[in-house]
Amino acid sequence: MTEQSSRPNRSGKPRQHGENPSRGGKPQFRGGNAKPTTAHRRLRDEPEEKFIRRAIPDIDTPFTRMGIDARVAVNLPPMGIDAPSPIQEKAIPGIVEGRDLLGLAQTGTGKTAAFGLPMLTRLLNIGRKPEPKTCRALILAPTRELATQIAENIDAYAAGTPIRQFRVVGGASINVQTMRMERGVDVLIATPGRLIDLIERGAVDLSQTKYLVLDEADQMLDIGFIHALRRIAKMLPRERQTLLFSATMPKLMEELAESYLTDPLKVAVNPPGQAAAKIEQGVHFVNQGDKATLLAEYLAKHRDELAIVFGRTKHGSEKLSKLLEKWGYKVAAIHGNKSQGQRERALAGFRAGETKVLVATDVAARGLDIPEVAHVYNYDLPNVPENYVHRIGRTARAGRDGRAIAFCAPAEIGELRAIEKAMKSQIPVVGGEVPFEAAKIRERGGPAGRGAAGQDARKRPARRPSRAPKSTQRT
């Protein structure tokens, strides 16, 4: 032992290897390629999962009759889950049998339980711990918020069992995630980008992953994860069970399904692309510069109810949240420029009712399951029509009613027509003056279609100032 390491620390005890005298004797880890000490692991690693070992309960429920392990099913009634939803009823028996599955369903239909419950049932029958750096089940999600939501649900379903799950997303310490994976996990929930980062570091080994879930796969394609998904697929065993869930079925999704799935069971619950029946929808036509004032008028009518406001850009959402805060509203913001800690604190305050208004970009369009959300406002219409359905799906959850209002400026008529075409229905007008282009198409019968109306629908009006004074307009 060197002279420095044999000197006593402040407590009078001999200093252990890895201790830093300037840090009160606590072991330090500087990252990089340095190997963490045993003391550091004791200090920084998460403790081993503690659970109550119990006998398999003797219960008879709709879920146990579909093959779900009783140790999992017993956790469902306290969560308010007494009977399976349509997608759970159609999907669970086939998944328990080991079939691949392609599920098409709108948001909020209970997809997490549809794949989570049979997954946990199969994992409980293995009977041994996972190998270091491996995961037995991999769940990929497009956003941090959705990954967090899935992780919370898996924890609740697996309460009282030895199943261990871990979530890896961007915005959190990759060194901590690397060390946590050294023990291996039963269920790994990840965003594709951070998973690739960990694989490149040699922190994750997918060679023993026998269960793969792609949740909201269409959004992963929308935000450019196709190359990451193809790369991850090459690292997985050929002999595995794969479940793919999507709200829409674009051409690229068909290619992904063919490459990932083998003789899949196809389950469709409600027509993809359509909103839930309990959502009261409306469109309010308004000039772009008047949107903030109009939003404040709507919010003032329901100050004690939770509302989510969706913007198109990070900068615009942040600016709007500060303006609403200045006007006296309890507001928080979530977008890509916020750190993971900021996003989690904003969501925690919103769930607890400490803030009543959440201003967000499409990072919050999926995965947020907050039943108390009564209103959704599309401050800016989305560029991707399907995202409209996901946005308004944040309300009318858990059997409740909800209201969704879309603000449509003159330059957004094209986006509105695309949304109505995707849903195959018109959104009722609840306010404002209907622009001439929109009125003409509605008179000719519904959203953009064939004939003259369809031709008009393909023409997107140029962006221009609304109600600009004539003296300022160019001649």
C-alpha cells in the first residue's frame, strides 16, 4: 500500500483505495474508461430489487383465464383494472402462446398492459437471474416520456415479484446507466438513441433478448429512428418474440413489420387514425397574432382543470409558457430544449395539480397518461396529421370525457384539411370566421377528397400576415 493510501482519513480510519481526501473520503469515479471501484459501486449503484416472496395466489379473474400469471394479475384490481380492454382481450392470449403480434390501435387503449402482462408472465417462468449486461425483454419507445410511463406501469404490474426493470433514456447520466447494466435486467425500456450509445460502449448485450416490443413504432419512423431500429435488429437473436404496436400503417411501417415479425397475429382495435369517441372536438378559426389572447379566454373558463397546450416549435412553446405565466396562469413547459430533470419535474407538478397548464411540443403527444387532463388545445396544428389524434388522446382517458380545441390560422388551412382527411371526418367549427377556402370544401362534402374539392385541398395557401394594414402591404 502506498504512503498516500495508508494515511488516515478525517474519521481516523485508514483511507481505502479510490478515496479522494478533498471529498471527505468518499470514493470518486471520473468516468471515461476508468474501472469503478467496489466502494464506488456500493455508493452509486442502485440497490438490489427488494420484494416480498409470496406464494402464487389462488385467484380466478378474466386475466388469469387468459393465461396471465396470478402473481401479476393480483396487482391489477388495486390499479383499477378489473376487466381487459378490447386490445388486451384480443392480444393477450396470442402473446401468451408465443406468437408475434402486429397491433393497430389508437392511443389510450391499454396497449402497455396488452404486452406487459404476458411478457411478465413469460419472464416469471425462467427462474434465474439475467446475465451481466443482458436484458431478457427489450421495449423501445420514441420519447423519454413514453419510456417513463411504460417503466412505471411495468413496476406496478410486477409488484411483489423478482422481476427487475430499468429505463435508459437521453438526458440522464450514461455512466450511471452503464454501471446499472453490469448486473443485467429482466426488462430494459429504452429510447433507440440512448440504447445505441450504450451498445457502442459495450454496456448492453442483446444476444439473450428473447422478447422485443416496439411501441408507437410509427412515431419512431417519423422522427428518424429507422436506421437505429435496423441496427438494433441485427444484434437480436433470430429466435425471439416480437410485438409491434402502431397507430397508423404507412408504407415504411409495412417494411418494418415484414423485417421484424414472423407470421404475426394481427389485431386492430378501432380504426387507426380516429379519435376516441368521448373527446368533444372543435376548431376555432383565428388570426395567428390573436391566438394567445384566445387561449387565455379558454383557459380562464376552466382555471381549476388541467389543460395541455400543444405548440409546433420549442422556442414558440417556451415563449407561450412565459407569456401565460406572466398573465397569472400556473404553467410549465416540456420540449426538446429541457433537460430530463426539468421535464420530469414539470410532469410531476402537473400530475399533482400544482400547475394547471402544460405547454408542450409533440414530445408529449404520446405516453402521457394523466386521467385528470380535461382539455387539449392545439395552439399550432401539427405538420403530421396523425399527431393530431395522438395529441387530443391525452384527454378523455380512463373512461372520462374530454374536450379538444384546435386553433386554425389562415396559413394552417392545409394542415386542417390533412387532419380531417386522415380522420375521414370534419371537425365541428366552434368559433371564428370560416375562411373562404375551408367553407368551399365543406360545402362540397367533407374533407379533402376527389374532384374539385380534392384539387383545392392539395393547394396550400402561402403564409402571409393576417389583417395587415393596407398601408403596409406591398403593391
